[in-house]
Amino acid sequence: TFTPREIVERLRLQYLAGCRVELLSMDDPYARLRPGDQGTVVAVDDIGTVHINWDNGSGLGAAYGADVIRRI
């Protein structure tokens, strides 16, 4: 899926590497992650996925348009 460059740049400004985030919802029935889980942002890639090292050990990224996270 194509994410416009402007959105990717906005995500990169909002979710700087090292900032902390909380999961609000994830559109993946097989993920071990649940709302309220927290982690540290690693990077935002060119399609807008926010890569996160979750405190529970997961490395699953938050996909733009499917998953919802917020800075804490």
C-alpha cells in the first residue's frame, strides 16, 4: 500500500526514534499485543510503519491506517 510522502514525514516528526508509545488498537488477530501495551519507537519506514520495540519483547510495527498508537 502506498502512503503519501507528506504523511510519512509527519509520522517521522511525531514518532521520533526513542520516544515512548502506547498501543490503542491493532488490526492483527495473531499479535501478542493488546491495548495499553507500551514500547519505544525505533524508526518510521518509507510506507509509514512505525517500528517499535515493545516492552513485552515483541518487535511488531504499527501499520499506518490499520493500527493506532499514541505518544506517552
